[in-house]
Amino acid sequence: MKRKLLALLLAAAMVLSLAACGSKEGSDLPGITAGKTIKIGFVGFLSGQDAYLGQGAKMALEDYIEELNAKGGILGKKVELIAYDIGMDPNTETANACNRLIQQDKVVAIIGPESTEQAMVAIPIVTEGKVPMVVTTASNPLVTVAEDGTLNKYMYRMCFTDPYQGTALANFAYNDLGLRNTAFLGDVTNIYCEGIQNCYRDEFTKIGGSIATEEGMMASDVDFRAQLTTIAESGADSILLATGSYKVVSFVAKQMRQLGLDLTLLGVDGWYANELLDLAGPELEGSFMTNMVSDDDPIFADYIEKFTAKHPGTTPNVYAYYALDAMMSIEWAINQAGVANSTEIMNKLETMKDVPVFTDKLTIEPDTHNPHNKTVSIIQITDSQFKTYKLYTPEDK
Amino acid sequence: MACSCVAAHLFHGGDFGMSVVIQQIVTGLSIGGVYALLAVGYALIYSVFDFSNFAFGCVMMVSAFVAYYSILAGCSVAMGIALAIAVGILFSVFIELIAYRPLRKKNTSRLFLMITGIGIDMAVTNTAVNLLGANYRPFPNVSVTEPIMMGNIAVGKIDIIALIVSLVALGILWVFLEKTKPGLAIRASAYDTSTAGIMGINVNQVSIIVFVISGVVAAIAGIFFGMKYAIYPSMGTVSTKAFIASVIGGLGNLEGAVIGGIILGLLETFVSGYISSTYRDLFSYGLLILVLLFMPGGLLAKSKSDKL
């Protein structure tokens, strides 16, 4: 009797699963094909000290999808955003979120995460699940191209890479600021920092500059006066502070002032947080940094106004802009493919050429899955504000 | 900016070797000062109750936030500091009354008291993260970044203030312990808590006084830490270093705690400045292990009778 019941149940399960397959269009395609709604995943920092990374992005995506659905969605299907927070334990939660998005929620594409470390965690999961991941601001080259040179097919990136900004910053420091001797203060256990330092060193020494000293630190540190004293002794004229932690930047700037050090402080996109200016605006006066966008660019003015009106007390940031770029790229790819299937989206994304997205016209390099010739904004901190100093666009090689 | 240019000039001209060493010593003393203050808080409670109050870091954090919000709400800086110390005292005594005392009454092992302390610390810190957000906040209305130059050596104003206040606080504490009746009661309890109780000393009252002092110390440390760096929910983690300092100096020994704090501050600065900050904690914990191996009682190990 028990056996018969089991057989019956099994048969029922098979019929049901067949029916489930039959109800979907494009079920012969590998990967995930959307059902009635097109589900898109978002993985990012929505809580904790780094919540500024993901909260604005999630709001911007929700607003955009709301408008999109009001206009009829994509291919006549409604779009749904499924967002997971990775704020408390980023690496583990990224793995959990990606697994859940693919296996349970059946998303056709994932937007985020914001940082390289978590993007690296996601690579094997999205590759196995055959779902493309479009990272917003994770800038290490290894996110899209593995160490042995093979392309991570399912990974795409919206921002420029670390070598790109390290090289741009080295050129700017040497040619525009006339700096010749840079000291490094960086977290050498962080691949983001290491990537930028390596590229800065290569470019800066190639064009004639030198590296005075390389001092280490840890992101959890609060006091950097010991290293700064050593840097002062080294005769450096500038300090490259490649960190993604605005806390570190503010402490270093204050302690430089305390030690009476007047060296040019050079920074990177990881500095970009309004909280930094509250903590150490005056101390950072005159510092330079590279960034992915310039918020004071007039092209964002209307959007910022609209966003702030809808979400009082919050302003959109670069992470929101790049999340919108990712969303628009995915939308474009689905329209091109004519079907909301994850592998089709993956295939179409690499054919993007001068496609208008939120921040710019986007061309994806098929061999690296990076955007082609992204403009680097050089920002100077003046009057406790981030102000665009110069735009730097590399020429075609 | 004028003075910083001069300083940069001085750094680049002239004989650095010696002045760099002195600059590193000044920095080390300033870092060690915070450790020393917190280490005293650990030592005091250990001396009386034979356990380490691991909820110390969260008292420090809560006090700093009280100063932050009260100054933002319009209080003067002095008023904000006074409120912070008051809340530090209340919170410290509150922890003693709701967590430690009931456990001591049940004669639980000291180990459980320490685990309770860690639990309280985690709970309070995570509540603060959820309620207030984990952002870093500058100490309001206090600008401390301009240095005072002594020849080539830059000394932070806040470091000088912190040093003076810490020394005064430790001085008052010493006078209190050595010259007053409640101080005598604390010393008697440190010698032997049960005997002191039998001899008519109200040990519960002693515990309140000890936790009041611990609250004051935590609040002062929190305020200076906030002024020097920033105020944020996880700022209490610095007390781990202070604990190491108090073990190096000799658990339960006040002078030992001060010396341990300063040694640790100097060691960390010199390792960061001359070797690499990547190895800094390796040296700190390494020193701890060496001290425990060869001088298990700490550098200033004393017989039980002169613990304080």
C-alpha cells in the first residue's frame, strides 16, 4: 500500500513538474526563463555602516521599475525587483542571497554587489546558475576576468576598473599637479587597495615619478600617526590613500593636520561618501580623488531633484546611478533577445555598443565585459564639497 | 595652515632621526594614555571581584553618544561631558545591579560573569548599530586638529588635555583609595571580599562605588576617544587592547594597568612606524603571551595583600 502511494505521489510530482515546464515559454533555453513576471535580483548593503552603498540604489531601482511597469513593463511583462541585504556579514550573505535569487526566486539577472570582495564570492554561483550578474561599482579586474585570463562569462561591470583609475590618477598627479614622489598608505590585505597601488606605481614610475615609501594599515585602525611620521621622514610630496573606508580617510586627514603635515592627499572612488565631508571636510580641503561620476554634473540635476522630492532626506549617489545603468542594460538586453532568459541576457549584454544608459552611452568590451573608455572624474574637495576638477577620458589604444 | 607648512619644512630639512623617534614616542604616549585609562577600569573591578568587566567598552560607547546627542541638542560641551559622565555612572551601576550582582549572589563561577559581560557588550553595541546606524560621527563643537609645535615635534592639543585629565583622574582615584574610609573599604575588599564582609564592610556598597568609578573612567575615555577619532557604535572594541594592557601590567593592579597601557601604546606605534602596521597586533599579542609565560602575574605582579 505504502509503495503504491509513493508511486502515485511520484507520478503526480512528475506530471506537475512537466506542466510547470510547459507553461513557460522558451523553456528549451539554458538558464532561467522568466514566467509571468520578470524577476531581477539585487544584492547590496542595505544595513550597517555601509548601508549608504545600497539603500539609494534600491530606491532608484524601485522607482525606475515602477515607471517601467506603468508603461507596460518589458516585452509586455511586469518587472519585479527582489533585493537582499548583505550588510551584517557581507561575504556569507552574498553567497546566500545569490543562491536564493537563482534557486528559489528564479531571477533572470542580478544587479550588484558594490564591492569587489563580494563580487568575487558571487562568481561561481552565478556561473553555475547561468544567471548574469551586473556589478555596479566593484572595480577589481578579477571580477570579470580571472587571474589566468579567462573571461567570467556571466559577470559584467558598469564602472571602470582599478588599473584604469590608478593609471589616470598617476598621470594626473604627475602632469597636472607636478608631483614626483608619492608615499602609499594602504590596506595591503584588501585587493581593491592593492590593485590601485600596483597600477599607480607602474604608471607613476614609468613616467618619471618615484614611490617614497609604502606604509601598511588595517581598515579597522583608528590611529595612523606612526605611519604618517615615517612618510614625513621619507620626503614624499604626496600620499596615495587607496581605501574604501571614509572613516580611514577622515582619521588620516585629521592626524596629518595634528602632525602638521602638508602633503597632497590623493584618493580614489572609495572615498566618495558625504559622511566623509561631515567628519573631516576642512582637513581634506584641497585633496584630489578619482571618481566614477561627478554629482555636480548638470545631467544629474533633474534626477536628483525628482529623487529627493520622492524620498525626502536622501540624495541619490553614484551607487544608485550605476545600479540604474545596470538595470537599463538588462532591459536593453531582454528587448534585444525578445525573451527574458538569463543566458540570452548574458549573450546580448556583450553586444552593447553606444547604448544610452543613465550615466552615459555604454559600450561593453566583449573580451573583458568592462565598459569601454569610461570617463574618470577628477574631484577636488573644496569648501567641504566634492567638486569636479577635471574629466579624464583615455584615448583608444 | 601657516604652522603646518612650517612643520612640513622642518620635517624635510634638518636632522630627522632623533625628532622622528621623539615624535613616535609622543604618539605612542597619546595612544597608550587611552589604553591606560581603560585598563585602570578593568584593574579596579578585577582587584575587588576577581573578574574582568567585559561590558566596559559599551559603557564607553554609550557615554560618548550621550555627549554627542546632548551637544547636538544644544547643551554646551561642558554640559554634554557632564551628562556623559552621569550616564556612564548610571549605566555601569545598572549593569552591576541587573547582571553581575544576581550572578554573584548565586555564587556562580567568575567565568560566567565575564561571559555575561561579553553578552551585554554585544547586545548594547548591536542595538546601537540598529537604532543609530553605524556611521562615524565627529565630536560636535570641538576642534582639536591644530597641533602645538615644540620644535620639530607636533603634539595634539587633545593629547595634552587627555593626558592632564587622565593624570588628575588617576590622582583623585589614588587619594580616594588611600586616604578615605570608602577607599579603605575597597582595599579591604580587594584583599579578601568575604572576610571584609564578615568584618562589617558593606560589600554591596563597595561594589556600587567601584562600578561608579568604572563608569566615570569609561565615560572619560569615551569622550577623549570620540574627540580624537570619532564616535561610532563599535568604538568600544578599543577596550580589548586596554584589557591586554591590564594583563601585561598585572591584572588587578592600578599602577600596572597604567604602565601596561603606555607600554602597549609605545609598542604599537613603533611597530607601525618602523616595521609595518600589519604586524602590529602580532607584537601586541606576542608581548601578552611572553608576559604570561614568564611573569604570569604581569609586569607588576604583587602579593595579594597590596593589590591596589
